[in-house]
Amino acid sequence: MVETSPISALQAYTKAIDQAANSKSTGTVVGSDEVTTGPSFAELVQEAGKEAVSDGLNSEKVSLQSLTGEAGLVDIVTAISSAEVTLETVVSVRDRVIQAYQDIIKMPI
């Protein structure tokens, strides 16, 4: 079961802020600017795809557990909501990529 208390949300938020702050501090100084080193765009997209598939599999697993009575109502709703948000995000990104491709095709040479 996923813990959804305000304290766990605050801890997750604090952890995310700390990770973001630590990732920005690693970089190479070029002139007077700092070039941050991190994952490439392709790696970010690949990781997001893996997380989307993982969310979908998790929701399917919880759905099957609900049929056997092993999962509670809160678990089911949480898993399905997470899968729904992930699917909406994937569809939105797909639509933006298609729109960008169409805009590039329309550009004069």
C-alpha cells in the first residue's frame, strides 16, 4: 500500500528538492558559465518510458489482486489514478512531438 500521509509527501518533496540541488552543482565551467552534466535527452525519455510501463504493469497487478481480494479499495484507486495520469502525460507528449514534427515539415527550405 502506498503511504499518502502529509509527512510522507513532505519527505518525498524534500528528497526531490535535494536531488535537484545536488544535480545542478555538478558541471564544467566554460568561461563564466557552468555547463551542467547530466543525462541526455534520450536517456530522460527512455527513463520516462520505463516508468510509464512500470506504472501500467503495477496498475494491472493491483487490478488482478483486487479480483482475488488481496488489494484494498485505496490501493486500487491509487494504482488506477497513477496509471491514468501516466497515460495522459504520454498522450500529451506524443501530441506535442507530432505537432513539432508537422511544424518542421512545414518550414521552407
